[in-house]
Amino acid sequence: MANLAPSAGNLQARDFIVIKDPDTKKALARAAYDEEFVRTAPVVIVVCANLRRIEHYGDRGRTLYCIQDSSAAIENMILFLHSKGIGSVWVGAFDEAAVRILLHIPEEARPVAMIPMGRPAEKGTRSSKIPSDRIVHKEKW
């Protein structure tokens, strides 16, 4: 489902690393500033932007399009998991260099997010959102 998301030029400039190993998840949790749910999730997927696959678009491809491609894939993944009753969370706060080393991520890729997933232990609460009339602008800002 994740890779069915749209991508710039259909280049699909994203890669996915699936982690189940307890020691690797423990190290990822440390890299995510000690977020315990990263360690305890049955599966963690690290989504990487593929800088080589997007190089056709030059600097904008490497600095923006591959991040957008990865983000669209992440959102698809999270929505699919939710539809199946599987909980997940988008983790963007982590030591990128540590994750790169831990997972042997090559220089032509950049870790963008970790997605820990599993059956929710409890029912979550919905966070409040800014009302639409404060964030939707018509014709101009």
C-alpha cells in the first residue's frame, strides 16, 4: 500500500526497512530519544528518501520531492494500518546519523521517519485540531 502513493515523475524515491529484531528496535528507540514505544512495537518500518532515484529533478528533487514522496507513502501506510485495526505512529524526531549507521543506510538515501506499529494496548484519544476556517484560505492568504 505504501508504494501505491503518488510520487514525482513516478520515480518512487523511497525505500522501506522492516525491523523486527529486538536489539535493533532497542537501538532505534535510543536514536529516537528513548521513545519506549519504538522498542516495544512488534514491527518498525524506517522510511528512507532515495536521493539517487530522484536525481533527475536536481536539487529540488533531492531536497523536496523525495521527502514528499516518502511522506505520501507514510500516510498511505498509516491509513492502511488503521483500516486493519493496527496502531502506528509517525516518528520524525531521531538522530539521523545514528539510524543511518545502525541500519547501514547508504549515502544516497536519507532516513525520513520511523513507523512503529502493532495492536494498540489501549484506545487512544483524538487530539484537537485547528478549526478549518483558521487554516483554509480562499483565493489568497
